[in-house]
Amino acid sequence: MGDIWEERKKALENEYFYRIEKEKIEKLKESAKEQLTRELCKNRCPKCGETLTPMIFRGVPLDKCTGCSGVWMGPRDLQALAEKDHRTWFEKWFKDEEG
């Protein structure tokens, strides 16, 4: 009878380690997939997939798409551009129409 319990114990232990290893393999696959996606999409337009070319606008580095001509900014680029011109958006749009 002792052998049956030992076999059951080993089977449960094997099942536990199988589940743990399977979870680790899934995490590695997901990580590798994300890394591959990042590498394939690097310097590509999020909209159309064409290549992005770096450009400088008012001293701020931006990326311009060669396909759709979209301009892509980093997380702080809009703030940097706004700090360079102290006029408000309202003044820029409507002051020229009046005068």
C-alpha cells in the first residue's frame, strides 16, 4: 500500500513542476514575441508601417513618415515645442485672421 501513496505523491510532484515549467515557457515566449515585435517595428510608422526619418523642428527631434507624412513625437516633445513659443494656440490661430 505504501508504494501506491509514493507513486501518487511523485505524480502530484511531477504535475506541479510540469505546470511551473509550462508557465515559465509561456512567459519566455511572450517576452520573446514582444521583443521581436519591438525590433520589427523600430523606426516604422505606427499608422502605415513605412520607415520614419529623423528630423529637427525648432531644435526638437521628431520622426517623419516617408509614406503618410505623419510626424511622430516622443513623450516630452510637445512640451518642449510649446515651451519654445510662448504664444498661446488661440493667439496663433485667430490673431493672424484679425490683423
